[in-house]
Amino acid sequence: SEYTHRYSLPGIYSHDDEDPAPVPLLLFFHGWGGDSSDCSSTCREASDRGYATVSLTGIGSEYGELNSWNGFGSTQSSTNSAPALEMNAPEVICGAPEENDRTCNVDAYEVGCYEDCSERCADGCWWTTCKDSVQQTVVVLESFLNTYCIDLHRIYASGCSNGAMFVYELAHDSRTAKYLAGIAPQVGLPHYGYNKGPNKDYLPIHHIGFWGLDDATVPPIQGRSSGTGCEVECRTSESQGWFFTSSACVTAKWGDVLGLNHHSETKV
């Protein structure tokens, strides 16, 4: 399938100079079911501030499956693959072993296994494409870098919801982490158990996150499971049963990897 990606260059970018001055770059990733047009206001603001922008479209299908980004635990539930690097999760959670190693509780609605997952979905918590979204990003990014003069020390990634979750994957995967100066996720967090932090071989990678205290879709505050009523350290629970990592534990993990001895959050 072919996907439309959109780019812009700032007014200060010179197409005529043989050796144009490099400009910073913003990569943007839309939410679940969106496309590259979702960056309209963000990309306009970035362009006005002298940034080149590339807004990508995630992978969907002709079967009506929504455009999405794979990573951060979206296609790994019940596979015993959660690194759980920030947690000391008990073997049995509140007497509910059925929730162990799942990214949603047993009562969560099922999105339906994407066709490209080839029936590999281990439970009803797999909700995005299974294709390699990181490699998709690498292909688009490297093509852009080979075409335009970009400041390689100022490449940033931002996204909303599913796209915000995905930028955490980009910051950890060595194929993309080596390019990134920082990420700015908006209302998105990695699934519980997949808070891996930035890649230690490509530091520093800066992080600023934006979350809503009353966000019912990706809640940033630790809370009880809507399925069992259990509360587990670092785990947030969306009303219909999806588990994410709390914003406090995400920022703490990044602080640890970056060698900081504290972290801070501002509630507004």
C-alpha cells in the first residue's frame, strides 16, 4: 500500500544556495486512525519557528483497519515480552493472574487482530498494525535527510495519542534513537510493562511530555483496574481496561537513564 506523507520547509530555507544553512526538523506522528494531515497547526507553528517538518501516515489496510503505529507494547500483550524495567511486579496481581503480562484487562473490548498480524494476536489487547513502524520511519527520514539540508543535532519527534506512544519506541530503538535530539509526546504513554526509556547508547535524548489530568483515554495517574479493582505501582487503567504506564514512572525512568537524581511534573 502507498501512504501519503507531508513535509514543509521554513521560509528561511534557501533552495538556491549551493551550501544552504541546515535547519532543525520536526517529525510528527498522528493518533490512531489519523493521517499526515493531522499535523496542520503543530507543523505550521514549527515552520514559523524555522523548522522543517515531516508528518507521516501510519499503516492501515484495505480491510478498514485504521492507520496506526506499532510499538510500546501495542502488539505484545500476553507474549511474556514485557521488560517491566521500572517495576517490581508481583507474580500474581491482587489475586488476578489473568492480568499478568496483559496490556488490558480481561473485560476490555477487542479491537480485532490486524490482518498483517497473521493471526498472531495472543489476546484481545493487540490493537495496531504488526508491521515495522520504526523501519517505515527510517525510510522516510533518511530519504528526507538525503534531499534537504537538516541540522542533524536538532531532530525532534512529536505525536498525539497513538503517535505519542510511538515516539517512545523511536527514542529506544537504535535505528531511530541515533537521530533524535528529543521527543515531545502529547497525551500518550507506553503500555504498562513497556516503559523502556531512551536508548542508553545515544544520549542525551531530551523529553517533555504533555498529559491531561482528566484524560479518560490515556490516564496519566496511577489507578485501579476497571476489571479487577487492583491498583499496581506505575500502572494506569483506562475506563474500558487498557493499561498504561503512569507519567510519574515514565519521567522517573527517563531521569534514571539520563543520570538525573530527581524528576519533576507540573500539574495545571
